[in-house]
Amino acid sequence: MLTKHRLMYVTLAVRDLSRSRQFYEEVLGLPALDPDDTSVSYPLGHVVLTLIRTSDPAVPLGERDRSLTLTLLVDDMRAVGAAMDERGGSLRPAQTSRAGTMADLYDPDGHWLCLYEASEAAMSWPSGGKIRALRRAAGDGPGLELLYVFLYVHDLHATEKFYQGTLGLVPLEVNTCHRGVTAVPDGVVKYDAGGVLLTTHHVGDAEHAAEHRVTVEGSAGVALGFHTADLDAATTELSSRGLAFTGESPVSPIGVAAGFADPGGHRYYLCQPSAETMARPSGAAIQRILRADL
């Protein structure tokens, strides 16, 4: 079951790697790991974010991708937002709800990011305990922490069957949406995926989706990865639970991986990093994350 593995990798396709690096390094202030002509990685709290250059026209980039949100935890929205604006971040106006304060921004390829400062009420929820655990594990100077990956979905039954039945994930918290995207009381389901809260967010119908400008179909420009030390064992166990993997498991200097998708087409992979990867700076970040008590 995926409760044995941590969601550790977020991979974003980009068109112009140099332009994207400027955004992530200068605007967000992230330190680059293992940069080359085709990719670069960044530590983003307790995950590793990787940008991969693509020229594939089938990967839609440039328009705003509203299929998922990468939500970054901050302690002081006003200070962080002002600093990012000065560096060209172009934050949209902040919104406040019972959960806290949020402000959206987009990278050069339209990937959707959100800064989030939790409210006092939110810190009393089960997810508040996760926030404290992540902050303790980060130590001094936590910087930006990827807290939530929000996935927008339409079919609640199929989504719950997949994430809970097939993947074996256990909900940490179930509640409604505080921004009005869905009125279903249990429309927001948060799963503790190790270093982040993987969160499925119901969207009621096409009218709701259009109103809030979200889509319930996964993007080809984003993939999420669970770390495993033994890919063969992990795929065998998950296959026995009914998970269908897509194609062969390619072997590369980076490691070996097996892909799959949820009912809405959001893309995942299980990844066993190679010894070569683990010897690089990004491998050191992976080892640090694996040692963290979360």
C-alpha cells in the first residue's frame, strides 16, 4: 500500500528551462540541485520538485493549468507575498476563509501555485498537527514548504475507491470546501502522504468547474511520484490490489519507475532512485526527507 511510501517527487514540464529557473530561483528563492540542459531539481520542504524541459506539443503549457494546485505553506503571508511581488512574482489578491489566507500565482508555464497561511482554526484540525510536524522536521529556516497538493475531481465514489481501496491511503481529515467550489460536506479529503497532504477536492458539475475555472482532468504537464526502495515489491503488492500500471518500467541513470493514473487522469509514478542519483545533491535531499520523522 502507498502508506509505506512517501509522496516525494513533483515533476513539472516546462518549455523554456532558463525562464522557469529564473522564476523558481529568483522569485521563489529555491536553491537549484543537479541543474543541466534539460532539467533541474529543488528542495521544496519535504518533497523534491523537478522541472523537465519538453518540446512535445501534446503537453499543453502556457495556459493556466487549473487541474491541481501546489499549495506552499508560509508563516507570514504579507511579508512573503510582498517579497515575491518585489521579485516579479505577480501574486493575485489574497483571499481569506475559515482555513486561512491564500494567494495564487503561476509559473511561466501556467502551473498553479498558492501561498497559504493557516488560520488558528485550521491549526486545531488534524491537518494542523501535520503542519506542526513538518515545521519541527524542517528545523530552523524552513523556507517554503509544499503542504498540499489539491487534485480536482468529479466522481467522488470512484476517487475514494481508488485512493482508499486501491492505493490504501487513509483519510487524515474530511471536510467541505471553504472557497465554495463544492457544497458536498465530505468533498475535501486529505491523505497524509508523508511529506505532504495529498488532497482530493470534489467539483460538483460543469457549471461549478466553469465558475471556479478548475478542471477535473489531469494534466500531461504534471506528475507526482512516490518513493520506493523496492519497485518490484511495491508494484507487485499494488497490482494485487487492482492497480493498473501503464506500460513497462523504464530504466535510466535516474532510476527505475512505474506509472499509473487516478480515475481523473492525474499522473503518478513509483520511483526507485538509482545509486547514481542518490550520490548527487538531489539524492542528499531525498535521504534527508526519508530520515525526517513525519
